[in-house]
Amino acid sequence: MNLIKYLYRQSSSLLALCVIFAILSGLGGTALIKVISEGVSGKSQSPVFALEFFALCFGLLIVRSGSQIAILYLTQNAVLGMRIELSKKLLDSPYRKLQALGKPGLLVILTRDIETFVNALQVAPRVLTDGVVIIFSFAYLAWLSWTLFLILAMTLPVCLVAFHFAQRYPFSQLKKIRAKLDLLFKHFRDLIESSRELQLNKQRGRLFIEKVIGPDAADFRNIFIRGFSSYIWISNIGDMLFYIATGTLLFVVPLWLPQRAEVLTSVTLVLLYLVGPISSMINAVPAFGQAGIALRKIQQLDTQLNEDVTPTHEMNPFQAGASLVVAMENVRHCYSSQTDDSKFLLGPLNFDIRQSEVLFIVGGNGSGKTTLAMLLLGLYMPDSGQICMNGVAVTESNIEHYRQNFSAVFSDVHLFEHLLEEDLQAAKVQTLHYLSRLSMDHKVKVVDGKFSTIDLSSGQKKRLALIASYLEDKPIYLFDEWAADQDPAFKRVFYTELLPELKARGKTIVVISHDDAYFHCADRIIKLEDGHVSSFRATNA
């Protein structure tokens, strides 16, 4: 029912059209059975009868195809809307929320759950048509013989109740299957991301597969087999019971309640015809069960993403004037580890960043540089204190506008294959210029608005990310350990040529760096130790 409610919310008129076509299809199928049964019993042998038969075949083809195509449009429109809506909400969600949800869980929902939902929707047209055919076929049975229909109808509630209770166990196994998927996706992600480390330690790699992936994969297999084996038994027992009911109506009931031969012939044809639709509907139960679980997971994610979404002010309060100043005022932020109960406290921070200056943030590992960068970029909100831009405090309602002033290249850089710019021709010209400037033109080209390759070394990826950042042309640039993977020549170019050029263009540059040989390139340097500013000094630059 959740699937039907979801489709109804997407387009009630299109769903109504699907139902109308399905009803017509059921009527046509029942009428076809009636004509065939009359032909077999010898009631109609005229040319008009043949014309009626072929007209019904043609009409059934039209309405059945119309029903399936209509629901195909409905379901695919629903899935498209679901994908786009979830993608937008993911983009609008706080970065900390996405970190808490975890990449494996998000990937399962965005890939496997939506795929499961789609697969069930593809079965929906046939199930809907089969359901209508069954209803009208039973109505035809009632018209043929009220006695036989009542006997059959009395057994149906018993079968339905038995099926309801029988499918509880396999449905519970479907829930366990879905729960195991999150864990398996996490293991496979770990396997891919740690392939270098595991290949360097063969014993650790073997133990990871045997002790971690193996047991959970085996549990998944066992649960899957138990669940779907139960459905197989239920389906086959249901088919057999239907055959038994048919045999009872044909061979046992006439011993006490004699029936005309033509009635028994027509009833037999209808019941044999119904074996296919009934079996099809029973076999679709697992798919709809999985789809229901997947839909609940998708809706749960949708609810979680909606919890922290704050409407953005339409007016941008951070319009840059003659100068741009970002100020930290008693900013504190507590970062809780996802793996233990430890907490890292950054702050209090009190400093400002002025337009057209180069600010270096330095410090040892774990000193708070990355957390400070996330606060500065608006990806984290302070627990106390406030960040201001041009005298305007950054809040949940205007943080989206605040973020648009920044371009960042992170240490764990992610590259997009496409040039995500409105003016592709201008972006291509600039990209080719910077590719040549960074000695990348022999390795990467721009073809059809895309980079010809992003299969590059770490240093080359950062150079390509730097180009993408340049194309954004934002007021403030943040570079997180950009030079860490570069050879000495490119380090020199970055610190002594590229940064001064950005500064000359009026850009503000924040650099997280360990390269003390180039500290003189900064206007000011902030040094962090254990989450606190230990020194704040201007250079002689």
C-alpha cells in the first residue's frame, strides 16, 4: 500500500488512467475467456463469433499496452523525481549531517534501494492488470454458476489469511537482508579504499576477507536463501492449492451438486486461465516486500535530511563592497569522534581575514587546522561565538549565501569530469591556458565540455582541481595542503607565482601548509596547537 500511496501523491490523474486501462484490460481478458469457453462448448460457430474474438484480441492488445505504458510513465517519473529530490536535499544538508549518516548507508539508499524500488515498479503494471483480470474472472464464474463460485469464494479468505501469516517469516528475512547490505557496502568501500595497504600486507588482506567480509557475506547468503526459499514454498503451495480447488470443483462437487457439462467446461477454462495471473501475483510479493522496505529507507533518509534544512534568505546579505572582511568572534567548536567518546575543542578564536591578503594556517597534525577550515568555509557552524562577513553574522538562514564566497581545494580532492560552468566556451579557453601553465596540456585535453581523463597522480589531480577552482572566480580561496603532493618546481610556482597573481586580482587566499620554506610568502600566519591559536604574526612579505 505504501507504493500505491507514493504513486498517488506523484500523479493521481495518471494513476487513475492506469487503473481505468487495467479495468478495461480485465474486462477484455474476461470477455475473451467467455468467448473461448462458448466456442469450445459449441455455442457459437458463426463468422460474427470469429469477428468478435479477433476484435477482442485487438482491443485487449491496445488497453493492456496502454495500461502498462501509462504506469511505466508514472513509475519512471516518480523515480526521476525521487532521485532529483534526494540529490538536491543531500546538497542542501549540513556537511556534519552527511558525515553522521555515513557514505556506505547513503550509497546503499541512492543505488540499491532506488534500484529495488524501480524493479518493483516495473512489475506493477502486470500485477495491476492480473488483479483486475482475477476480479472480473471471478465475476464471470459467479455468472456461470453461483454454487461453484460460493464454494470457491469460501476458501479464498482462508487462503488469504494463511498467506498473510505464512509470509511474515520471509518478510522478516527481507528486513534482515536490507540491514546486512549497509554493513557489506561498508566492507567493500573499506576494501577498495585500503587496497594499497592490504596488498602490502598479504596476511592482513587475507584476514580482512576471511574474518570480516566472509562472515557477513555468508550471513547475507544464508538470510537471503532462507527468505526466498520460504517464498518459493509459499508460491508453489499456493499454486498447488489452486489446482486442488479446481479439481475439487470439477470432480468432487458434481457428485453432490451436479452441473451441466458446458458449465464445467467454462469453469475449467477460467480456472486454468487464472493460474497464470494468480501465480504471477504471488511471485511478485517478494519484489513488493523489498520495495516497501527500500521505500521506507528512502523516506527515512528524506525525513532525516529535512530535519536540519533551514530556508535560505532570498536576499544575499553578504554583497561584497569596497573591501571584504571575515571575522571570527569568540568562535568555539567541539568535534566529537565517530569512533570513540573523545571530543576535540577548537577555540576560542578571535581574528579576521582581510581582502587581498595571503593567510597561512600552520600547525601539527591534530591541531585543528581542518576543523578551522570547515568553520571558515561554512561547512561547520560554531557551537558558540559567531563568524561575520562584512559585519553581518553568519546564521543557519544565510549560510548558503556565505558559502558562495569561497572556492576550496581540499587535501582529499575530488575531481569532476565535466566542466561545470555555464559558459563552456569561455571555460574551455581558460582551462587550456591553465593546463599549459601547469604543464598538464600533454596529459589532459578538453573534449565536449569534459576533461579527457581524470586518471591522474595525486599531484596532477590537485593541479586539475586548482584549475577548476580558478574557473569559479570566487572572492576567497582556500587551499588545504595543495603543495603537499607537488614536486619542488610546482611548489615554487604555486607559492611564488600563483598566489601573488591571485592576490593581485584582489582575491583573499587562505593556505593550510607545512612548507616552512615558503612561510615568507604569507602576509600573516596563524599557528594552531591543540585547538588554540598559539601565535599570530605578520611576515616581512
